[in-house]
Amino acid sequence: MGFRQRLLVMGLVVAMGLLAYIVASYYSRDLVEFVVIEALIQKSPPGVNPAALREDLRHLLEAAPGRDAKLQKLLSLSQSLEKVQKLSPEQLSRLLEKDAGAAPRDRR
């Protein structure tokens, strides 16, 4: 393999790495949001409607002023979720309405 071929292969590897980095940084908030939603559903009390939970989280995130603020809320929720095995209905309400300022609602 000649020098030009090696240089071409190295250039392609670098380009692929750069592309992977750009895609990962662009979709990082979406990935974190997906993981937090799934963890919230998994740790929610029995009988809670997952669709209502997703809607409540969407409203909570819409209240955030920007992409970075939404990511900070998601990371804060993630840290709260990693400390518990199962959420009580009260804990779930506190998590979802702490920053939203909304009145508690029935998620069943």
C-alpha cells in the first residue's frame, strides 16, 4: 500500500470520526430525553399512563428557555431518578411539577 493510499484511508477514518462526533453532539439531548423518559416510565408507580407521563415531561421541557436549559432539566431529573428504585405518586408529582409550576394532575 502506497503513501497516497494510506493518506486516503487515514483521511476517511478522520472524516468518519468527525461525522460521528457531529451526529452525536446534535442528537445528544434527544438521546438523554429518551433515556430519562424510559427511566421515568420504568420507575413510575403501577397504573400510571406512560402517554400522560410523556406529555407531562414534554410540557416541563417546553417551559425551559433554550436547548441547554432543557438538557439541564433532563440531567437533573436523571440524577433524581438514579437515587430511587420505584417512585411513589408524590415523588413523581414533585419531579414533574417542581419546575413547571403546574397543578398536580391524575396520570392514570
